[in-house]
Amino acid sequence: MKYSHKAFVRWDDLDAMGHVNNAKYLTFAQEARFEWSHMQHQTKGEKPGIRDREMVVARAEVDFLKGITSGGIFVDVVLWVTKIGNSSFHMVYEISNGGELCARVRTVQVGVDHTAAKSRPLGAEERKFLEQYLIQES
């Protein structure tokens, strides 16, 4: 299953070249990931499936395909999980404007034990949540 989010493009997200600054795409992905992992469960009165405060981004990459040249609009961010490891999971986010794919973001999230300052295994509830969104790449 995929999760969809609407990200608002602020006027100050545009840079001097008149398009969304490259770093903002990671912000769009982060906002979508936060909503995916928290908001949808809170409205149902459930515990979050994945808590960002117990995760860190270990890797992020962005393929820029088409510039977004307007502020004051919403773009679509669709995300899903592509791999679940022992202490990490991989995600893909597609950012589209008006049905046109503008960027593809990939991240690797790692579960962390902040007290021990090291990675930790993903728990059973986290795995169950992630598996709902798992679409393995071919």
C-alpha cells in the first residue's frame, strides 16, 4: 500500500532561480513521513506505528526530474517502504505537481536507542506497521 500526502509549497521555498530549492524536497519528504507515521494513527486513537524521535535518517538521495516553479500550491507526495531490515528500513517518496513526477526521494531510516547512542532492532509493532506499506522493488 502507498500513503499520499499533500505538501504545501511556500513562496519562500522558491530560490533565486525561480524554482523550489533542492533542500526543500527533503522537507516535503520529512513532512509526509511524519504525517504517515503519526497523524493517521492519532486520529484513530491508536499508537503511532513508527516514531520519528526513535529514528534517524541514515541516508537520503533525491533525483530531480522536473522543477516546481510556483509557490502557494500543494504538491502530492506518495510514499512507501521498499525494504525492512533488522534495525532499518528503506523508503521511496514520489513528489508530483499536477500529475507530473518532479522528484523521487529515497531514504534509509534507522531505529536508534538514544540512551545507548546506537542502532536498535525494529520492534514487532513497527515491523507490522511497515509491512502494510512494503512494496519491494524489482
